[in-house]
Amino acid sequence: MAIKNKIIKIDIEKSIQKVFEYKRYKDDGTMFFSILEDNQEVDLSGYTAKVYCQSHNKIFSIQCNILNNIVEFPLTEDISLEKGVVSFEIVFTNKRQKVTTFRMYLKI
């Protein structure tokens, strides 16, 4: 699935293996996510979001922005320099709880 300028809907209650494609060495990309729970949009007010990534040889995290209930995942140099498949999940945290999406994959 190409990711350019699309808002990707992810239901945190459903384990669906998603593989996204991203061109290597491109450093200006952003993925946009709308988070659902049982097909209803989740209110992300008061949450922070961080993406945890794992490639074949390293683990790293990237802070995300939440704007108008859309998660903005910047595809930083850490990702663009990878080769192959990077697995990732989005972790949402507020004062009371931590919620994690199912694992997704970025083919680079």
C-alpha cells in the first residue's frame, strides 16, 4: 500500500497485517493515521504518541504529533536509511493508560 498523502485508518481492536511501501533515502515523508476502536474514531485528546520501530539490526523510536485527531508519523532518516522491512507499532500514552496498535510493516 502506497502511503503518499493518505490518512490510514487503523482499528486498535483488529489484528490486520498491514505492509506499507516507502522509497529508500527519501527523508520528507509522513504517514498519517486515524485511530479507530470497533470502527469508531478514538478521541486522542490528552494522549501522546510514539512509534517504536525495529529493523533487522536496530530498535528505535520516533515521537509523533497528534493534530485534529490524526497521528502524524514522520519518516525520519532513521527509517529512510534502512533496507528491507521495518516493523512498527504506535504507542499512545496519557496519565492513566498506555494503548498500543498491532504491529505494522514498512517495506523500504
